[in-house]
Amino acid sequence: MRLKQYLPFLEWLPGYRRDILVSDLVAAVIVTIMLIPQSLAYALLAGLPAQVGLYASILPLVFYALFGTSRTLSVGPVAVASLMTAAALGAIAEPGSPEYIGGAVLLAVMSGLMLVAMGVLRLGFLANFLSHPVISGFITASGVVIAASQLKHILGVQASGHNLLDIGGTLLANIGDTNLPTLLIGSGALVFLLFARKKLKALLALAGVTGRFADIVTKTAPILAVVVTTLLAWGLGLDQQGVKVVGTVPAGLPQLTLPTMDLAVWQQLALGALLISIVGFVESVSVGQTLAAKRRQRIDPDQELIGLGAANLSSGFSGGMPVTGGFSRSVVNFDAGAETPAAGAFTAVGIALATLFLTPAIAYLPTATLAATIIVAVSTLIDFPALLRTWRYSRTDFVAMLATIVLTLGHSVESGIVAGVALSIGLFLYRTSRPHSALIGRVPGTEHFRNVLRHQVETRPELAMLRVDESLYFANARFLEETVMELLSKQPALQDVVLVCPAVNLIDASALESLEAINERLVDAGVRLHLSEVKGPVMDRLRDTEFLRHLGGQVFLSSYEAWQTLSRPRQAAA
Amino acid sequence: MRLKQYLPFLEWLPGYRRDILVSDLVAAVIVTIMLIPQSLAYALLAGLPAQVGLYASILPLVFYALFGTSRTLSVGPVAVASLMTAAALGAIAEPGSPEYIGGAVLLAVMSGLMLVAMGVLRLGFLANFLSHPVISGFITASGVVIAASQLKHILGVQASGHNLLDIGGTLLANIGDTNLPTLLIGSGALVFLLFARKKLKALLALAGVTGRFADIVTKTAPILAVVVTTLLAWGLGLDQQGVKVVGTVPAGLPQLTLPTMDLAVWQQLALGALLISIVGFVESVSVGQTLAAKRRQRIDPDQELIGLGAANLSSGFSGGMPVTGGFSRSVVNFDAGAETPAAGAFTAVGIALATLFLTPAIAYLPTATLAATIIVAVSTLIDFPALLRTWRYSRTDFVAMLATIVLTLGHSVESGIVAGVALSIGLFLYRTSRPHSALIGRVPGTEHFRNVLRHQVETRPELAMLRVDESLYFANARFLEETVMELLSKQPALQDVVLVCPAVNLIDASALESLEAINERLVDAGVRLHLSEVKGPVMDRLRDTEFLRHLGGQVFLSSYEAWQTLSRPRQAAA
């Protein structure tokens, strides 16, 4: 049982049959075709040599197949993680330098270690720090930054920077250097890919090809763009006319690579690795859960941490870069019929074969083509209307989202996400610091009690009944103290306060101290504190405490009982 | 109204009468007598010249009287803040050096700016970060470190460090240098003060003196110890025999002092200033609320931030050190009959007179006496049994408390409190990340529904009714996703899921996205999602959302209505 939890392949491998093998193989072939241009493109986006993207698409897929719990998640380099990689490495070295390439290895290893540690310690809940509005804003802004960063390849000019301002500025400064053949290749590929995405399906439908197969054909359009533009560049010798091509890529499988042991570099990359880990994890789990639900399967988020961690460790040790689950690729894998993670392992074999035999063919691949595939891929990530939807639903969430977008676009991915998380937690703590509570009174002639502000109810100046609608802890305990103190100062005839607790699931040690303080202060003021409707498990924990021994009043089973008892003259009740 | 909120003295000053004046004056005299040795002692504890303690007890009291909301809180140097001051300054300069003294000024100014900013932005809730167990563990451990740090003065030896290990180690290394006259003075004062604290009240009672007056007499014992040992030191020329005395203290009122503008120093002291601010604020509010309750008054925590901030700013600009509300002094002030903050302002006049005229008399005051007053004062802060009480009540709170104590004792006050806060928030987020929820079923023959695990209830394999017992937000939204996905994978006949929401007060944007994701995934799996018992305000916000438009099922008013409707054959219900 426990073993299966940590080695999820024990679940599906024993029942592996020939028909599953066929399904997985078909999916693997399709995903391989899709992954080759993607892995090259995302290496380019990260500022790394093309082969690093291929290396990151071999072992990680095998290790995820062993340790991951999603049956269909396709792991490898993805756009947002590649941008974050570039941003983290840009602070420590020049793109393409040995330190830069070594930094990518270290980022993958650190990210792997962090993910595995979080998985073993079952810290997956930490991902909750990333609220939906923050992650959604972050991905939109990242998509914009990524698309902007690729324009230089389409135009064939120099540009640099990791935010929209820097990229835009350097791009405008150099736009006069635009290389026409590059622009033709790049914009041609862009138009073709956009056409494939928007219209090809409709055309295929006219030709009688529909459903999954049509979907898959449209998703493999990038490989066609790669093949055609590579042949063009080779045939016309475009590299002699200023068209930048991928160039010679070393053939052969990745070698064992060890990360630097320079602790200063570890420290510099720590925040970047943490953010890549958490963003990647949140996205993977979200894709994985969506796909799993379609087949009534389930993924285990804590084990996902271990699966993604193992994938990143293997990526680092084989000279790769940070990896995570990709959305579009996983959907293709799912739609193409993948049934088990073995499809991922077979994809790894496909990429390994490409690394061994296809690298000479890649030499003439124009980077403009790769940039076009990136731009088209990230265009689906950009969702500005989400800002409007969030604004309509919740102003506080909107603030966190907007801050994330503005900082990601205007400063850096790291500051964007850190600000978003800090704001979300701040707003969350602010919100939870004011527990819902209401003064209640008796609905005349009944045993029911309702909010005095919303209903016509009986109340008495010597008695205040305060219904607490949430668990009491740490974050909101002091607010309760203030609420009761305010009651005390505003209701001069007050003799009894009843805390009505039907929705209190937990009273932590801080809240217990607050209750003690409230009780002491009320005793000092000659007022008795009572409780009513305390849930069983909460009462069990309270029973052994000083608080209950010192309680000025009593514990009532119902509000009505409290009302009745405390309505008698005080001498009789005491 | 608004003006009164920011200038609370407008509340009490117009009604100021002669009898209140008399009460306030009496209290001011008593507090002045108590504050003189305390202010000298806490300056010593912070590693500062004696007069800095006096300076910090003049203007801050006046400014707190203008801006603070507690009628009886006595502001000035306190033990824990002085230890934290020493710890923060120890990292940047040698005790007694001009940089060190300037650092104390800067700490007070920064702390004042932070407090005022938090007050204006109404960020008082941030103090909730400091859970009761963390603050209680921190104060216990600080008390131990403070007492240990004062032993060197009692023995007349050298010792240094800001944690128990360093202090203990250096103390043991130098214990051979113990100075006998110093030890006699120090231990004599210690025994006398302990006697005054434990037995004097009983003796006074025998002599017919009881109640408040007896309390106050016992609390002014330190001034007697100061007077007697000063006279002894002067009369016997003990300073010639190795007894360390306060020495020449410049007479005269404090001068306007400006903090350094060296930003590197600001940066180095920022964390220290923040922690001093928050710890001081939490302690002040707690003392203030306790005293206010006794007279059915109330304090406004956000305005308290402004009051304490103004006090610290004035302390810094007049060459003082960080100040906050002191517990024992405030109790004496209250017991002596102080009725308005004017008592604090009168105390300031008393200290100013002392600074002008008494400083020559202080020259022969042995530091051993001051150390004895500190040790006796902090002995009341130490509460190790609280560890046991917390252990019994809540293991998670115990962990945070223990970590705070161990790190404060073994490493530093800053690491202790930071670790405690980080652990509390982590544990809090962990706890809130799993909302209470229960699968419910129908109590046979009734319209009531109960937890399937605790009651004998009817359930059906096509229907799952999940009661959510807490608000849905950010921190727990993903857990709900997982809970529903687990249901889906475990209940193969499932056709309908009802989320029963009687305790849901809020659904934030993250939770809304999760509900949308749950709905989509259920639709993909051929299952309908329904809601029931949604509260009015929650329903109002949901009404305009995509979620409700895409909802696979319906919104029921009651669980019984859901049960009835969904019990019909599916074709009929759909």
C-alpha cells in the first residue's frame, strides 16, 4: 500500500497489456513530433543551446513515468518555466556562457531537491500560497513578456531584458537592423501556425477529417513549419544572408552532469528555483487533475511533488533545464489515447533517437521559426479579460492580480510573483482576522435566535449573545477580544455575555488564551462569560483547561437554555 | 468624530476636573519613583548610558498621552524591548560607542515610523502573526536571557553575548574575577527586592496596611534599594574597591537628536526595528486592554499604533531608545488611581526634574543594584509551565512555542521570534488548507442530514452530499477540488454531487475558480454538481458569475429538497 503510494507505476505496470501498449505507442509518436520543436524553442527562450531542450525531454519523462501519479501528464520544458529560468540565470551570467548553462543544470537540480523535499514532508499545501488570481495574472503577464522577447528572432535584431520595458526599449532601438529574409521566414511561420490553429480544423472538417485526429493534426503543425523552413534555409543558403539558424548541435545522448558546488551560486538561484518549482507544480497539478477527471482517475498532489522533483533532478544530472508538466502537450497526449505514463517513457525514447540521429538536420533550422512557435503557443496563455472578471467578483483579489501583472510586465517575473503572493497572504490574513460574528436576539415567542441587525428580535440590556460564525484561531482571536471589549464599553448594564459557537470547529491555543483574557476582563468588570452550542470535539479539548475552571459563567447546550436561565433574577441564577 | 479618533485627548481633556487632576498627580509621583531606577536599569540592559533611559521616559510619555487611547498605559523603556535593542545594536557597533548610541536613536525612529505607518494603513491585524504561544515563549526565553545577562553585574565580572550559550560561556570563563563588594551589594539588593516582592505585603498586612497602598509600597522597593546602595557606595568609597557605579551622568534635558542618514545602517536595523515594534505593540495592547476592561473602557488598536509610534519618534528625536507600554508600571499607575493619560504627562515632568537635578546623586549608584532590579522584574516574565499547558492543549502550538524558546535561548531573539512566526503561519496555513467537511446522509424518515461516519443514515451510490463547514478561499479551495476528485474516483456510480454550504460565509475568487474547475471536471465525467443551503450574501455574489451559468446541476434551498429531487429517475430530473 505504502510502496504503491511512493512508486505509483506498481499500480498500472502489472496490468500492462498489448492494447494499452499500442495506444501508448501511438500517443508517444505524436507527442514526440510535437515535443521536438517545443524542446528546441524553449531552450532558445531560456537562452540555452538547443540540445539542452532535448536533454530535458529524455530522462525527465522516464522519471516522471516512475514517480508521477498522472497517467497522461507530459513533462518537459515549458514556456513559463523557461522564461523564469532565463530571468534567474540572467542575473548571474551571460546567456550561452558555461556559467549560464551550468546555472540551468543547478536550477533543475535545486528545483528537484525542493520538490522532493516538499513531497516527502507533505508540504504540497504551500502551493495554496499561489492564489488563482495571482497565478492567472502571472501567466498572462509571462505570456506577454515571452511573446515580446521572441520578436527579436522574428525581426533578426538584437534585444535583451526580462521585462516588457527593457525588451521593448532595446527592440525599438535596434529595429532599423531588421533582416528581411529572417522577417519573411519568421512572419511566414507565424502566419502559417496561426492559420493552422484557427482555420485548419475547419478545413479538415470540410475534407471529412474531424474529432481527435483533426485536433492532433493541427497540433503537429509546428513540425511542418520546422521542416519546411529548415529545407528553405538549407536550400537557399539563408544563413549566409543573415538568417540566424540553430547551428551545429552535438549529436549523442546527454552525459552525466554535476551541478556546481559554489554555495554563492546556490544562494543566488534559490528564490528562482523555489518559484519555478511552485509555479510548475501548481500548473502541473491543475492540468493533471483536469485530465484525470475526464477518466474518473485521481492524482495525489504530494506524490506529484516527488514525481516532478525526480523529473527535475534527472534533467539536471543529464545536462538539462527545469521541466514541468505542459498543458497543450498533455492534452495532445491524452487525446492521442495515452493510457499510462509508459507513453511518456516511449516519448523519451523518441526524443533520444532524435538526439542521436536528427541533430545534423536541425543545424539549418531558423531560430525565427522557433520564435514563431513560441509566440503562437504562449498566445493561448494570455487572458486579460480575467482581470475584468476578477474585478467584478472581488476587489481584493483584483488588487493582487493587478499587482502581479504590473510587476511581472514592468519589473521581473520574480518580483511579480513574490508581490502577488505577499499581497494575497496579507489580504487573506486581513480577511480572516475579522471573523464573522453577530449579536443575536430571540425571535419573539420561539426558541430561535437571529441577528439583531437583520431581524425583529427580543434583546435585553443585561445580556449580550454573540454568535461566532467561524473557527477561532491565531488570526482572528484578537478581533474577538476587541469585539467583546467594545460590547462591554457600549452596553453599560451588561451582566452576562454568551458566546454562541455552533460554527466553531476549532479553538487553538491562541484563541484559548484570548478566551481566558476575555473571561478575566469580564470578571474584572463584574460580567459573567458563558458559552453555548459548543461542538462535541471542541468541548472535549476545553474540558481539561484552566479556562473552563475559571469561567465566570456556564456552558449551555442551547441558546434558548442560556436565554431562559439568564432571564431569571441574577441572585437566583448565580 | 474623526478628529477625536486621531487625537484621543480631545475625548478626556475637555472634561478634565480638579479631582481627576489630584488622582493623576498622585499616580504620577508614584510612577516617577518607580520609573527612575527602571529607566536607568533598562538603559544599562540595552548597553546604553544611563541618561538615555531617562531621556526615553520624558517626551514619549507626553506624546503617548496625546495620541494613545489607553487611559493608564505607562510608556517607557521596558525589559524585552531593551534586550531586543541590545541584540540589534550588538550586530553593528560596540556598546557605548557613538555608533551604538546613534543606533539606539535610529531604532527608536524607525520603530516609530513603522508603527505610525501601520496605524495609518490600519495594519494592526499584522500583529496577529504573533500567536499567543510564540509571544509567550519569546517572553519567557527573553526573561531568561535578560536575567543571565545581568549576572555579570551582580558578580562584577566581564561577560558578553545575546544568547544563553554565549553569556553563560563567557560568564563561566571569568567567574574567577568575581568582585566581593560588588557581589555583596548585588546579592543584598537581590535578596531585599525578592523579599519585598514575596513577603513585604504580608508584613504590611500584619501592620494593618493592606490593599492598593500595600501593593504600591512593595512596588517602590527598588527606589529604596537604589538609595541605600548608592549611599553605601558613596560613604564607603566602594568604587575604589572595584564596585562598578553608574558614574557621571550629564545633567540637563535631552537635546534634539537626528538619526543617521546612512541607508546601510537603516537596512541593518530594519528587521530589529520591525520586531521591536510588533512585540512592543502586542504587549502594550494586551496590557492596555486588560486595564481598560477593569473600568469598562476600550482601546483602539490601530490608534495605539499611532500613539506608540509617536512615543518612539519623540524618543528617538530626543536622544532616547525604543519604548513601549510596560506591564508592571502600568498596573502601578492604574492602582495608584491614574484616570487619564495626563498622569503620564505628569510623570514625564517628574522624570525631567530628576534629569535636571538628581543626576549627580546617581553617580555612585552601583550597576549591581540596577542588575538586581532587572532580574527581579524579569523573573515575573518567565513562565515555563506555559509550555506544559500548551503541550496538553495543542501539539502544533507547542511546536511553535518550543522552537521560539530554543532559538531565543540558543541563538538570538531575532531568530527566535522569526522562526516562531514562520512556524505559526505555516501551521496555520496547513490547518486552514484542509477545511472541515463531511459526507452527509439522510436520517431515515426525517428531513435531517448527518455525517455518514457518525450516524446511521441513508445514502445512495449515485448521489454524494458533501457538507462544507467553513468559508471557501484561497487556502483551502484546492483541498475541496481534491476531496471531490477523490469522491469521483471512489464512487463509480456517481451521477450527482451536492455541496451543502450552510457554514460558508465567503467564496473568494480562488475558490470560485476551484468550483468552476470542479464543475467542469464533473461535467466531463458525466456528473452534475449542485449546491444547497447557500447563504444569501454568498448567493448574491455568485449570481452574476460564469460558474452559475455553467453549473451542471441546480441550486437547492435545502438538503432535503436536493435529496427529493435527485431521488427521482435521472431522465425526469434532468
